[in-house]
Amino acid sequence: MDQVTRPIVSFVMLFIFGLAWFPARLVSNKNNCWFWSFEQRIRHGGHLKFYPSKTWHGYHITWVDDHGTEWEYRLTALDDPSWRSPWWYIPLFFDGRVQKKVSKSKT
């Protein structure tokens, strides 16, 4: 993915996520790494880290707490080594799990 396309795709998805986030959070506990990280940043402080995603053509975001521990909201399907997402798959809202960031995780 080149340096121009990834930020454009991420901006478009952030716009779509932004429109869908509030209504989705009213009726569901599902989330994604972006909004989980933003919610943690607003509620608890810390900062965010952005990584080029291996799951879609945008960025994976993690939250770093005030103690320097990096946390991520992770798609549980990534734990299965045989799982491969199609090129068009973008996980909008999903049941994930929160874990400390693993240095070699698929994001």
C-alpha cells in the first residue's frame, strides 16, 4: 500500500465510522480498534499509536495508558492462523477482545 492511498482510505473510513459510531453504540456493545482506542483516550488519558494494518487498507490504532502499557482491541478471528480476510473486508464493528499489544500481532 503506498503512502498516499492508506491515509485517504483511513480518512474515508473515519468519516463512515464517525457517522455509524453513536447509533451503533446505543444498540450494541460491539466496537472496533479505532473507537475503542478513542474512547479509552477520552476516558482515561494516555495517547494513541497508529500502525499500518494487515487486515485492511488503513491503520490499526492502539491505546497507550499513562503507565506506558500499550493496549489493543483485537479481532478474535486473527487468533486463528488459518483465517485470511478477503481484500475487501473492513471490520466496521465486531466483538473483539482487549489485550496488551503483542509485538508481532496481525493487526
